[in-house]
Amino acid sequence: MKPNATLKKLSETLGISISTVSRALKNHPDISDNTKQKVWDLSNMLEYEPNTYAINLRTNNSKIFGLIVPVISNYFYDSLIASLEEETRMHGYSLLILQSGDDPAVELNNLKLCKQNRVAGIFVSVTTETKDISAFLKLADNDIPVIFLDKVPTDENCNKICVADAPAAIIAAGALAEKKKKNILAIFGNSNMSITKERLEAFTSYFKGSDTKLLIKEANNYNEAYHTVLAAWQLPQSPDAIFCMSDEILTGVMKAAQQLRLQIPEDVGIIAISNGFIPKLYHPEITYVETSGHKLGKLAYTRMVSCLAGSSFIQNLKIDALLVKGGSL
């Protein structure tokens, strides 16, 4: 194996001090153009690369951001990751991507990995069981900003970037009302999450005082959503519409609808809150309220830059929700 080129080797080969070599590589004005050229030529020939780990140790920082999400194999997080990676790369940073598996213990281990790598900042979508965020808030003592995104804690003392959960639910409810749906199966996610609480409260409030019947159910994954629909079609009166709080719930609903041989929208109307990819896989395409992971990533990065620049006030920012009509209502 070819030995790694070091500042010391460059120094010894050229017969100049290590500090001169270092300043020449940084294009320092005190170093002559002739010396700079010799250093650059030799460093290229020996394929010299700076020891970023040593630099991180010396500066107690790095050009790396950490991202912790419950799962990577999710189309919302897929677009979120792509958006953040693009932004970080364009601005000279790298992105350390970690998944918690929706396990708080793994989430804390991921946080330790971020600290060990001396990340410049952390983006995190917390697990459904995360109650204590003190370990994240303590990073402020080391000037490491934390941006909570999508699935965020209820604690108000932190920067949060979310989709417009309540408006998204209201838009979906309005679309169902416009189609005069009167017996709606509404399937929401984990009730511990702030995202679920906001969407549930807004959705149910919209129909308060109306003659619309709501069958509210909770599903923590697509399989639970699948069985929820099968059970609903055993009732004396089956729903005339299904509201899906997320893409994962939508996939379970559609599996059940296909098994029951339901015609959409003739037998049942369907609407979802979605990132936009899954609804387009079906025929007819599913009507959905867009919650863009791409837009969320862009906004989260902008907030991170502000924090790194010294912004110390807390912000709770939201991206707009937009109705995208398909043929399922």
C-alpha cells in the first residue's frame, strides 16, 4: 500500500519547514509564488490529502452535518435527505445520515456518533417514543445547533421545521366535505406524536356540528392500516371515504381496497396527506394534500445556516400545504 503523504514528508522533501508547507497549501500571502508552486506540485504528485480528522480535533468542529431520521426507506425522508444533501454539498459540507429505527435508544447512540464526529449541526426527526430531548438541547453548550424537523417534540424551547399539519388536515377535510362524504374512516398515526395530534384536532374540528360521521382509527404502520380497512368493511355500514394521514397508511389502505375489490371512487373515495410519489402509483391517481420533503429540507438548511451565523432565537417554521387533485374522490 502506498504510504500517505503528510506535511512532514512534504517538508522534508522540499527542505522547508512544516509551517511554510501548511501556509503555502492555504495560499498564504506571506509565501512566495515560487514556493507555493513547488509545494502544490509535490502535493499533487504525492496525492496529499489533509487529515480532516486531525483538523476536526484541533478546531473542535467539522464541515459535517448530522441527520437522524426514524427510517431511510421512506419516500418523504428520501426526498428530505436528497434536498439536505444537495444543500450541504453546494455549501462545502457533508451529510452524515443515520437512522434510529424509531428506537429512542438507537437515537441517542446516533447522537453520540454525531458528537464524536464533531458535527457542525444536527437535523433530527425524533422517534414516536422520544419524550426527553435534553441530550439534544445540551448541544447548545457546545455551539452545535439542532434543528428538529417533520416529527418534532412538543417542547417549545427548540427550533422546529414542520409541514403545515393543521392546514393540511383542514384542506383534506374540506375536499371530503365538497364531495358530500358523510361516513368517513379517518386513519391517523401514532397518537403520541405532535404531528398526529395537530392533524387529528384540525380534522375533527372541521366536521364539528355537521352530520358527517367520523370513524377515527390509529395505525402505526401500513399493516395496521390494512387490517383497519378490512375491519371497517365488516361493519353494517361501510365508509364512503377514507382519509389517510400519511403515505405509509395510504399503502395499507390501498392493499385492503384491492383485496376487497373496491372501485375507486365509485365504492369509496380516498384522500391522503402525502409527499406526492405514492399517490401517483395508483389508477386512478390518489387525491392528496402535498407535504414536500424537498421543501422541508431546503427550509431546514436555511434555518441551520442562520443558527450557525449566530441566530439564537427559537423559530417554529412550517411549509405550505397544497391540494393536488387526482381521481380518487
